[in-house]
Amino acid sequence: MAKVLKEITTIVGKYTNEKGEEKNRYHKVGMIIDTKNGEMLKIDNLPLKEGGWDGWCYINDPLPKDGKKFKKDDDIGF
């Protein structure tokens, strides 16, 4: 089975959090996987956003399976 090396995301809009701060809304469009033939880019979907997609994406480490961000070492309570 291929291993997911990176997730590909793009900004598709903005939202306001509970503190009143404006934040970017991200959408996962694909991933970079390690295959027997080397690294490959798998695009799952293309984003739709107001004004059109500009073609720029971020390459991020994959999130854990539960969808929550990794904790920093300082946040681990042991």
C-alpha cells in the first residue's frame, strides 16, 4: 500500500472564529504518496471558490486519522 507523504490544500474562503478573528478556510485537494515507482501527486478534486481558483496550493504534513492537529511536545501532559 502507498504511504501518504504530504497533503495538498488550498484556501477556498474565509471565516470568523469565536474570538472575532478572520481566518482562512482550507480544502484538501489531494496528496503526495510514495509508490513503488517513486513519489506521485494524486489530485482528488479541484476547488471551487468565488472569483475562481488561482492554482496555488500548500504542501503540508498529513493530519492524524482523527483529523486533529498534532500536539507540540510542550502540550503533552506526562
